[in-house]
Amino acid sequence: MRLLIIEDDLRDLRVAADVARSVGIRDIQTFHWLQPAKTLLEQGFRGEGPLPDAVLLDLAIGCDSGYEVLRVRLSAHAQSKIRVIVWSELDEDRNRELCELFKIDDYVSKQDGAQALREALRRISPVTVN
């Protein structure tokens, strides 16, 4: 499974990558700003490069919005089987509702900790380690 992590906080990025490895995900690509990740996805949707199997996305990426990634994915959703987990500190209720419109797989609040993220990744990962 190829996982793309988009997270601007380097500590949270490290936690996310460690949690992903703990459930057996080995092919992990990380971005700590939005534009290169968005470009990679757009190229993949045009057939100009590989697409990840899943994206772990923080909604607040510096001055940028993770919703841009969700928008790009939704616009290509007919050809996309990319699973998405949003992992964010933003107002959970409001953003959870908005994310559902983008057909995400799961919304995990960072306040719920690494174990909640681990459980969400296990649900979408075909290979898990106990």
C-alpha cells in the first residue's frame, strides 16, 4: 500500500509515519506543504505518474487548505480509488460534516491521539501488523 501523508507539523508528520509503519504500511511518501502533494495527485490523475492508494491529510497546511486536495480527488473520483483519512486539529464537528461531502473514508481528531489514527489506518490498509 502506498500512503501519501500531507502534514505541515514535523512532529505530527513523524507520528503519522510511525503509526503507518506500525500497521504494516512501508511505502510512505510525505509532504509538509500542499502544492507539491497537490501537483503529484494532479499528475497521477492525468496518467503522468503513480497515484497513492491512500492519503492521510491535515486540513490546515500552513496558510493552505487541505480541502484543495479533497477537491482535486473528488473531481477525479470516478477514476480514483484513493482512500482518504483526514487527521486534523480543526473544529471537528464542522469539518467532519464538510469532509463527508468529499466522501472521505475517516476523520480522526488529533486530540484523540495516535491510537485513533492507528485504528483508522488499519481499517483502510490491506496489510496490518498486530
